[in-house]
Amino acid sequence: MVRKAKGTPKKKDIIINKNSEKKIFSPNDIIEHCKSRIVDVYIPSMDACIRCQLPVGDAIYTMRASAKTDDEFKKLLFKACLVDFSDKQMEKLEKSDGLRFMELFSMVMGSTDLFTKAMGQGNIKN
């Protein structure tokens, strides 16, 4: 008697793409799609943009694992997104006008649409 291991998919559980118009990504397509890109985040009070880039996946994982709270993780992620700042400049920024700092923080952290658009299909070569 042969037993199936629990969780082994049955034919009816396997999902097959029935829409032949959908593109199938190669490993290189997926790597390109997930590539971290620099985006310009607009800061209204400055009427200017700041360059930001999401860190690589392993760095985000490490930040998440080391942070004790969500707020601590967001602070680490915010710092990592600011590509043009040195550690010394970041320290000065954190000691600056609190309201302006919070606006900057909010705009950068709220710009997931920009990061998502930068990774969108328009940037993938077929």
C-alpha cells in the first residue's frame, strides 16, 4: 500500500494558467522586475525631490529581524532609503526641525507607489 504524504497536491489542486495571453516570466525577467531602482520622491514643503532607493531584500530582512518594533523597523528602512545621506548627515537630519523631518519621513515611507511603479511592467524588457 502506497500512502500520499499530507499536503501533496492533487490534480484538482494544481492551478494552471488557462489564459494564454499572460506572459510567462523567465528567471531573468523576475530578477529584472525585482531590481531595486532609484526614484525621486517629491517633498511638497521643499518643492523639491529627494532620491530614494529600497534596499535589497536581504538588507530588509536583516532590518526586520533586528528591529524590536514596527516603528524601529520603519526608522531603519527610512534611513536605508535615503541614498545620498552619510551617517553624519543623517544624524544632523534627525536633530533638525521635527515637523519637517516627519514630513520627509512620511513622504518617503508613503511613496510605495513610486517604488512599485519603478518595478512595474513598463520597465521590463520582453
